[in-house]
Amino acid sequence: MSHVLIRRAGTILSMDDDRAELSDQDLRLRGGIIAEIGRDLPADGAEEVRAEGCLITPGLINTHHHLYQTLTRAVPDAQDALLFGWLRTLYPIWARMGPDHMRVSALAGLALSGCTTTSDHLYLFPNGARLDDTIHAAAEIGMRFHPTRGAMSIGESAGGLPPDALVEREGAILDDCIRVIDTFHDPAPGSMCRVGVAPCSPFSVSRELMRDAAILARDKGVRLHTHLAENAEDVAYSLATFGCRPGEYARDLGWTGDDVWHAHCVKLDGAEIDLFARTGTGVAHCPCSNCRLGSGIAPVRAMRDAGLRVGLGVDGSASNDAGNMVAEARMAMQLQRVASGADAMSAREALWIATRGGAEVLGRDDVGRIAPGYRADLAIWDMTGVEAAGSWDPAALLLAGPTRVRDLFVEGRGIVRDGRVTTIDLAATLADQRRLATALANGEG
């Protein structure tokens, strides 16, 4: 079989500039791109995939994750803590991890997510772990990957939040950023791996590292990412330590621009929203994690109305636990309605943020929509099951529909078929995950 032909899709949400919605159409995937859309296309030797009664969306795009945290879901002492207390509980556990933990947690976190493109923010590297471990895992599973080389450099003894054992020398951090960019970053259209530079947060790195990281990233032509204005504690730390709000801190250190995106931004004020909109700075909105940690409701309606680029992120599975992008999009929609009324965000707008919005935040103009010439990254959702039974509008996936994808294509390759991952032995991966998580829970490495 030379290529794939998806037959008779019930509904296609294109997420193109016209937001076209198509019915009973075929899709031809050839050479990694969407080659053709139309009715009753000739087979031409294709592998045919039936899609009657299904919804097809662009692959979901996750703009903020901590994949290593899939090994520390639902840790008892962290379940009811605010951000800083949650971190202090988990830092000592994460310090026992190593390369195998990073690889296995990434494989488990990427499986069956409905995502075709995922960013990951790895900011601690204990016991020989490297960013390479997650990059190799994403390649193994076949995911389009935006790994970011995070870092922490200010430990407890210097007034930071993380334990000293988890921080690195700033010179070594910058040297390793150069290494992973030179080794793995591919800026070409259709790239499967683009590396970013991502000091963890204002409370775990110095001003000098933030400034130097921005200079390095722009010299190398890669994107910048960090956490910002995540909750009231975060803002209070910025005011007390730096004498300014988080948005001002970011601006003063070169952390605004169309090559920058910040995670959370729950506590941005109006001036900061205007600053980010004016400079093209993006935001990774993580509503489930924000709820879980009691951080608040990010002002996404105001961000969108100001023209700010917004994508969705599941955040780490130690603060989100589920790590499901459909659940994330549904929560984004619901929280804006709680904050601003029932018409504040539609299901279609939330799906736009989860697809096209994510592509914009990550600087991708080749994914996030279904149109000829774009990369063949598609999610097929079976709307004939009990989850959507009785639904008048299958395109309203977030109101009534499955949260698990039936088929997932990345670069035209079926990495999930009939609900099963095709590229890895998922049962073996989950057995490894249980073994490693149990060891961590028992105080072992």
C-alpha cells in the first residue's frame, strides 16, 4: 500500500482560515502531507480507512507538558497542596529518577493522547538523565516533538525553591542547550523535532540565566519557554524578589516576542495581556492543572479578545494526573463560561485553541489544520459509540463525545489504529511504568 485514503468521513473540522466543516468527504494522505480532499476519490492502490460516522480533526497540539511526571500521578502528600508545597513534596522523589524513568514516562504519556504534536518541558536531569531520553522516546512512538531544555540553577541555599541537589551550574546548562540544539533541532517544514530553551521559572533560575538563555536561543534560531504568573504565590515572589510583576520581568529580560511562549499565565493583568498581544508572545493555557493546584482561572477570554496567541497544555501528570487533551479543551471551555458566562467560549473555539492555536504558539505553519499541502496529522474520533449517542452535532466533540482517539496519523503514518498504539508495545511500556512508579513510591530509585 503506497498511501492512505480515509473514506467517507462523517464530519471534518478543517480549522482552516474559513473554519470550513465538510461532510462525507475522503482524505488522501501521501508523502507525509494531505494530498487531496473530495468525494469518491479513486483508490489508486491506497490503504483504505473507513470513517463513516466519525469526526476528523487536526491532531491535537499540546503546548506544555512535563512527561516525566507520569510516574508520580496522585502522590498522596501532594494531592491537596498549592504549587510551592506541591513542588517541595515532589522534588525529592524526582531526584531519584534517571534515564530509564525519563524514557518510559515519555512513552506512557504520549500514548493514546489524541496529540500529534507535543511540547515537553524537562527541567531536571538527575542521575545521568538527559533531554535525549525523551527525544528518543518521541521518535520511537512517532510523535512530532518540541522538547525544551529546561533548567534550575538557584537552589534552596541561595533562596530558590528546589533542593540544591537538583540545580545545575549555569555554564553547564547553556553548554548542554547548545549540544541538544546542534544534535536534534530541525527547523525545516515538516520537522519531527524542534528544540527550545526553557529555564524553569523565575523562582528557580537567576536573572542572568534568563537573559543569557534568550540571547542563546535567538542566536540559534530556536524558541523560548518558561512558567510565568502561575498563581498568587508566583506573583508575590516576583514582586518581593524583583520589584516588578511577572510580565515586566519577562519584558526586561528579553522574554517577549513571537518566538516566546509562557505556561499558565493565570495571574496576568490587563497591561501584561496587552504587552503579550502587542509583542506576539504566546501562552500555554493549562486549565486542569490550574484547577487541581487551586491556582485560579486564567483570563483566556480577555487574552483571545486582545489578539494574544493561546494554545493548550496538559501540564505534568503530577498536577493534572489525567493528561488528556480532550479533557483539557473541555475544561478550558467550561472555565471561561464559569468566569464570563455561557457564551464566553464555544466547543469549536476550544477545539481551535487545541489545534490551530497550539500550532501558532509553537510557531508551526505546517500543522494544525486540514487542507491540501499541510502535514498529514489527523485524529479520527468515533462518534457512533455511547459517549456521543443522541448528539445532534458531532462537531461539538467537547460537549458529547469520546475522550480517546480511534485513529491517529502523524506525517501520514497511523500511530494509533482502532484505539491501539501501533508503534510500541504498550503493555510492556505500562508494565515498566508500574515497576518504576512502585519503586519510587517505596523510596527507591
